[in-house]
Amino acid sequence: MIRRLVWPALYLAFFCLFSWHLGGDGSPDQRAYHLYNGYAAMSGGRPQDIAPAGLQTYFYPGLDALYYRLLRALNNHPGGLSALLGIPYALAAVCVWRTGAAIVPRSWPGREALAGAAALFGLTGAAGFATLGTTMSEVVPGLPLLGAIALWVRRPGDLRLLGLAGLLAGLSVGLKLTELPVFLGLFVAVLASGMRRPGLALAQGAVFGAAGLCAALAVAGPWLVHNWQLTGNPVFPAYNDLFRSDLVDPGRWTDDRFKPHGLWHVLFYPAYWAFRESHAAIELNMHDPRMLAELAAIVLLLVRRAALPEARLLALAMLVAYALWEFEFGIYRYLTAPEALSGALILAALAAWVPRRAAVPASLALVVAGAAAAATTKYPWWDRALPARQAIVVNLPPIPPNALVVFLDRSALAYTIPFMPPSVTVIGADTNLVHPGSSGRLQARIAATIEHWQGPIWGFENGRNFPGLAAATLRFYGLRRAGGCQAITSNLEAEAGTACPLARASP
């Protein structure tokens, strides 16, 4: 029993201490929408605001609300908050460790220790580890899904475990739709596990799928209904070509910048960042061979009938998940769950192909290769908060109650809203959703609100990062800076921007 606690204790110490070492969350998505969405969810939704966080204003805020609660409790203890955010990684590593132990034969020498090391290898990949301690992390919404996999691989045909696994996997999808490819990959594998008996396969698929759907709807269903009633599109603004909300232009409204194009690009996409630094699938340069090695291991498992059935089924699930990820996203962070399983699948492939007499030297060679890969990984480290007495510090000029604040350019300034008087109305006038002159009822509402506002108006901008955009927005709405501009300061970014009182421009 004590031996079983060694790896969990190691994971807990490692991830919590490393999260504390990295410092607070100053990531782009924290500034752009995570902090605001959590605050809005805890403040009655802030219906007076008009898309201050752009299209991300309409994302499901469940995890953001949880983070905001933690922030309010621990804002005066930034180190404690950072350490606490390492716990989901430790739990995820435990799930992957148990998965690895289940897909490697019991007779393999050092199976438990190798599976433990493989979990650490997977959870320190560039997709997941770089977001440790931040609200950008995909490990947090993916944790129930990794737990589902750890349960499922124990007995893939057990209907009771399938139901519980489906609930956990559906919970991940409800928390964040980016987990859907892995859920669907698992669903395909569940069907495949009973393919010799079609009736059983359908029963297993029905149990897993129905449980997952119920969990996802229980978590995100009320938010989807809210969005439908508010905008006419349950996943607004995504897939607006299908639901056609008239708030904005029709279109998919998805980020396709990182999708692979062309046959060779599609087939060998992970090779683009496995051997050299690349930003093919992410905004920052990174280099990591884990996904390429995992895909090779998946192929080796699928063609090797001697591999454990659980290992082959998991390989199939991750192959389907990866293909769906390429088709729908192409954003590397969204591969966090498959990446977490990379070490476990590589170990399973080794055990399937290497004779038992060569197990010890082969395992040692794998450990050395894994250590070398980990040591040479180039992480896309996201911005961290500057050291301060509080986790988040924002200093604004005295914005009067009942004022209107207009974000004049595309600066990520929604994180300042919790530090304004609650009665303030905030508008995102030039974002990734609307801009001056765009069509749709949302833009019309913005124009009407600014035109008819009777109280004080303030403009927030960051001219250094977006030169000229604020001036163009002011001209469009007939406004001007009235003097008395003051700097916005925060430990989330060194140069946050400027706040200026505004007045109507002369005719």
C-alpha cells in the first residue's frame, strides 16, 4: 500500500512546487476572458456589458467561476494559489499512471515504475505542461476524461464501469467542448471492443454514449439554453453558418489558423514540431517529439495482435481523437489529453514488440530516450504575472459609478472589469467579434448605446500594441479624448494601456 503512494506523492510535490515556481497566471486568455467570465458568472452575468471579451464572452464559464472563487479566497496568498493549481496535474498523472499499468503486461519487468515514469513524461509535454497553473490549461477540463480512461481500460466490457466512464468523459465535454474529439475516440473504441458481438457493441456504445451525453448536458446544458435564448445560437458565435444568429455575420467563427493543409501536412503534422522549433500548431515557438512518437506507437499497437486488447483499444481511441483534432482544431493545446497518454502508449508498444528476454535493456533504453526528449523539449511558456503581494493587482483611474467604458482597440483588457464599480457598463467596440462598421444586431446595439449614453464615458486602449485603432474607433463613434488620460497598471502585463475620459466630438 505504501509503495502505491510513492508516485502520487511525487506527482503532488512536483507539480505543485513547479506551479509555485512559475508564478501567477498572466496568460493571454486570462487577460482576454477567463477572469472576466468568472467574475461575470459570479455577478449575475453582467447583462449590461456588450461583448467586452469578444467572442469568448459567450464561452461556458463554469471553470472560470470556480477559478474566480479560488482567486477571491486566495488573492492575498499568490504562492498558495499557484501551488493549488498544480493539484489537477498530479491527479491527471495518477490517472495516466494507472492507465499505463493496465495496458502493459503484468509480466513486464518494472511495470509499475515504468508506468509511473511514463505518466510524468506525458504530463510534462509542451501542450499541457506549458500551461501549468494557468486558466489556459486543458488538463483541468480533461481530468475527468483521463479518469474515465483509467477506469475503462481496467475492464473495457464492464457495463457498470462503462457507465461511470461515460459520465466522467461527458463531464469533460461539458466543461470544455475541446475535449469532444477524445470523447468520440473513446466512443469508437467502446464500439470496437464488442465488434465480434454486434448486439453487445451497441449496448456498450449506448451505455457509454448516453451517460456521456447526460453528463455533458447536466453541466453545460443550462448555458447552451441561455445562449440559445440570448443569441439564437447555443454555441454562439461558433457555427453561425448553421444556427444563423443575426447578432453577427453568418459564418463558422472558428480559429482555422493552425489546421494542416495538404496530404503530406495532414499525414505528418507532428513531424513539423518534433525535430525543430515551430509555431505550426501554436502561437509560440515550441519543439516536442511526444506526439510523433505516440502516433508511431499507436500504429505499432494496432498492427500487433500480440498486444494487450486494452492497449490496442486505447491506441484506436487516440488515433480517432487525433484525426478529429486535426480536422476540427489543429491547436496544439487541445491535444493535451492524448499527449498525456504518450508515454503510456509508447511503453505499451515497446512491451508488445520486444521479447521478454530483452525487456530490461529495452526499458532502460526507453527511459534514456524519454529523458533526452524531455530535456530537449522547447516549451511555449505563456506569460506569467509579475511578482506582487496579491495574485492579481490592477490599478485604474477612479471610474465613476454608472459610467460607460469602451474598449477602443483589440487589447485584452476584460480582466480590468472586476476592478471597476459594479454599475459600470463595458463595451468591446473593436474585437474578434465586432468592429466599427460590421453588420449584425450586436454592432447596432453598441452604436446605439454609445450614441444615447447620458453619463460619463471612458475609453481604454493600448496604442503601443495596436497603433491607430483607438483613433479610428473614436472617429467612427464621434468621440474624442477629453484629456486627463492615465496609465492602467497591472501585474498581469507590464504595459497594460491607457484610460481616458471621452467627450462628444464637435460636429
